[in-house]
Amino acid sequence: APTTPTVAPQKPASMCEGGSDGTLKRLSKAAFEYWTAINPTPTKSVILMLGDGYGPHIHTLARSVKRSNTQSSTLKMALDPYLIGSAI
């Protein structure tokens, strides 16, 4: 089946509108349409299942085992950015 060539979206001259009458500036419709056209649609939801009792100590153990198995001392786990204090 033939495909239609995609046309690159035109970047708007101004990303904001309003503000001249004392109102707050806001993202213009043209800017919104431009950014949604050039950026992929984000994933709508993610389901993450963690067992009861999963905490920093289990995560640290998993990271240590994975680092040992891969011979990497700098390996990061996918949840590492979300580990804050004593909770995930």
C-alpha cells in the first residue's frame, strides 16, 4: 500500500498567547499542536507490581546480585531514580 509522505509541522512564530490585557500568558493552540506533532504520544499508564515487604533493603540486595552477575560496579536498576529515603 502506498504511504503518504509526512510533512514536518511548521513551528509557530510565538509559543504563547495573551498577557497584553493583564492576563497570564498561556501556551498557544498552534504551539500545542506543534509540540504534539513532533513528540510521540506518551504511554498512558504503567502498572508496577511490588510484593508486600519490598523496600530499600530488598532493592539493594537485588542490585548487588545483579552487579555481581554482570561484573559491573556501576550498574543501576530501573527503580534507582525513585528510591528516596526509606521508601520506593
